Amino acid sequence: MKKKILIVDDQYGIRVLLNEIFQKDGYDTYQAASGVQALSIVEENLPDLVILDMKIPGMDGLEILKRLKEYNSSIEVIMMTAYGELDMINEAMKLGAITHFAKPFDIDEVREVIKKQLNV
């Protein structure tokens, strides 16, 4: 069975790029532009891994991360940020994120972390 990845970012270009890359890598992918949309997708499709932007209008990445972990603590979450906000990154790690990447990121590095995390 294919592993499922949810990409949560308010930037359309980032979502589409990551979606295409991970689909080509053989994953089932889902995209969300908001926290509400992300939580709805999680309830319907329970992804194995979520790639979550730190800064999303309406509900920031930390709030989304908290809700994801409350819903199902086994969901793996990787945070992304274009901002070097160390406090937010540290808080995300305390809340259960497995790692983080700063934008722009090295896609090969992200792919390797995901493969290792999902044991594929």
C-alpha cells in the first residue's frame, strides 16, 4: 500500500511542486492551503506524514501541529519555514515535529528524510 503525504502550505507553487515530486516518487499525496482544509483531509485520509508550513494565515503551523497530534499522535510531521524563527521551530519540535526545513530547501534532502521516516 502506498504511503500518504499531506502537503500544507498557503503558497500554491510550493504545494504543486512538492505534490508532483512526491507523486513521481510513488506516494499518494494530498494538498491543503489552510489549517481547516488540512484537518479535514487528515480526518478523511489519515496521511502517514505531513509537510507543514509554519506560517499559514488563519491558523499557524504550531496550532495545526497541535491539532494533528491530538487527532492522531502517530502522524509524522515535518515543518517548513521561510523564516528563521528559532523559538517557533523549538516549540514545533517539543510538540512532536520530527524535523524542519528552511525555505528554500534542498528537495533531495527532504526526499531522503521522508524515505527514511516512512521506511521506504
